[in-house]
Amino acid sequence: LEHHAQEVNNKIDDSINFEETMRRVLVELEKHMMPKRFEAFKILFIGNVPEDEAALVLRLRGRNKGGQKKILAAHRDSLSKEAKRIIAESDIAEYWP
């Protein structure tokens, strides 16, 4: 190992700074999403809010619990697709820390 000290010290750091990456993703999403959709995205994907509470906060109403869950699932799917599209079209991947 003592003969390979230079190799160890010159190793490229390829680790990911998750906090910085998440900050960049959220900034990019906030730039391109409508404010209400961005807030809904944060509630459903970042905030780890229970479904019942999320439906109340987002004012999603169904005729019953099953209907409400379907509406919430559709909303979640729509937000997920929009976020994936925004991230794919952004230059976030070019600037990894």
C-alpha cells in the first residue's frame, strides 16, 4: 500500500452529494412547474405526508375513500411524469458536484 499512496491520493471523488443534488432538482422543478403543482409535488414526494392528509391539503375530493385514492394516484402519476420530463430536459446531470 505504501507504494500505491499516490494512486490512493489521486483518486477521483465520484461520490454524490445527495443534499446538493436534491436542492438542485427542487430548484429546477420550482422554475418549471406551476406553483400549486410544485407544492403538491413537495407534499406527495418530499414531505412524506400520509395519503388522507395529503388529499385534504391538496383539496382532492372523491365520492368515497376509493375515489379519493384514485384521484390522488392520478395526481401523483401526473406530477411524477412532469417532474421526470423536467429533469430529463434540464442540465442537472452535467453539473454533478
